[in-house]
Amino acid sequence: MSTRVAVYGTGSWGTTFGMVLADAGCEVTLWGRRADLVEAVNTTRVNPDYLPGIELPERVRATTDPVAAAEGAEFAVLAVPSQTLRENLAQWAPAFAPDTVLVSLMKGVELGTAKRMSEVIEEVAKASPDRVAVLSGPNLAKEIAGRQPAASVVACRDESVAQRLQTACHTAYFRPYTNTDVVGCELGGAVKNVIALAVGIADGMGLGDNTKASLITRGLAETTRLGIAMGADAHTFAGLAGLGDLVATCSSPLSRNHTFGTNLGRGMTLEETIAVTRQTAEGVKSCESVLDLAQRHGVDMPITETVVAIVHNGKPPLVSLKELMSRSAKPERR
């Protein structure tokens, strides 16, 4: 009997991961808010707004009914913008069976509470940590939708749950690894969006590969510092959910955060950049909550501070760069 999976969110990554699950043999129901998009998926096998030209497997269907989507689901995959999770999940949670595993595809930190997405899920759905999993890694949706080879990490405190999820999404082109370090995997996914904004800004300013390599490397260092302070395993940040995701997001034109940063670096205002950005660039809001998280744990994150100053405080990128470069010298290991 096929594993049934509900995917809440019909954006590019939610739809793509639904395709991966179906290719792995699962029966997948996508939940979407818009009736026209749901109808298009069911009648044409295509998500015209987010994955045009990509035919979805027959095992994928869509509905606007969150209760119908949850029926019989072994996994409920949550793929909405991070800052909308709490409100949405409060509506969906009553539909989930007590043993449904809740899977986060989201890479952000909640504004105000500074909570990771798994913590929001546990709180709102009243789910134990053993029932909450996250998926993170270098997963640019368009490439995976084209069935190009990629790897990722599925993490849960209960390793047997991670192994079940691994089986549910393992295909010839998508290779998931298991991990029990949920904190590290989530932080890697959230902070890399912030670093990608910084790298994009550098790109937009016309700076070269030395600058970008320095930002990526030191960005990984500050991510690791925060992770260790929060009890994560330092080795996680050298893996797919850390370095892997960071490299992909900082170097690809498919990255929303990198593209957003590039427009800022070219001199566009925040409002202008938001206006031309069609999909959510998680780092734009999460940079503030990541900085909040760092301050709560007493961790120095200068690149994150710089991104917040540029994105939200209107500081010119050139001024911010000079301030970043003029910081006091220190050993690399710190």
C-alpha cells in the first residue's frame, strides 16, 4: 500500500517536493489556497504559476480542502512562507491524525519569537519533537523539478522517523541522508538565506569572487557559532544542510535571496526590489529574527548585522562594506 502524503503549499518547492514524493511511490495531495491553481494541477498536470512546462506525476492531485488533504496522510509536509506558518497551521492542525509526522520545508526563523520552524510546529500543533521532521539542503526547486541529481538531509530527533521520511522521498535523482540534529539543520537553512543576501549585494556592487568566497566562508563561521551556542552539532554545518545549502544559495541565479541581494547592491530600494520579486525571499524578514536569535544567545554575527542594516535600516551597501572590513582583526577560528 502506497504511503499517503499531504503537502501544504503549491509554490515551487512544495510542488517540486510533491513530485519527488510521487516519483518515490507515494500518493500525494497538494493543498492550495487558490482554486484556479488547484484546478490546473488536476486537469493539466502542471502548476502553471510556479513550475510551468513541468508535467507532474499521476500520483499528484490537488485540493483546496485542508481536511481532505490530511485524510490518511502518514506525513504532512508544510511548505508555506515561514512568517505565515503559525496562522496557517492553527487552521490545519485539527485535521492531522495523532501519529501524522509533520515535515517542515521552511527555512526561516519566526519574527518576534525567534523560534525555529520546528518549534512553531510543536507549539501550534501540540506535537512532540519525535513527530516533527525537517528537510534541508541544496535544493533549488527548478533543478530538482527537472530531475537533476541532488542530495538533502531529513532530520528528526527520532532517527526511525527520519528513516521513514528518507524512504518516502528517495528517488533515482533525489538522495536524502538522515540526521538527528534538527537544530543544526534548521539553522543552516535559515542563516544561509541571510548570507546569500550579502553575497547577492556584493554581486550587485560588481565585487569579485574573492569577496564572495570570503562572505560565504565567514558566513558559515557565524552560522556555526550560533549553532554551537544553541546545542547543534558543529559537523552538521560542514554537511549538506550547512555548507551544501550555503554554496547553492549563494552562487545560483535561481536563488531568490541572492537575486534579491543583487538588486539591492545595484542600487534599488527595498520597496523596488520587493516589487520585482515574485516569490518569497525568506532572508529578507529572517535576517532580523536571526539577529534577534544571535543576540539572545550572545553570539556575534557581523555579516547578519550588516544585512539587517542594509535591508531594513537603509544603510548604503558601500558604507556597510567598509564598516565590515574595518572591524578589529582576530584569529580565524573565532
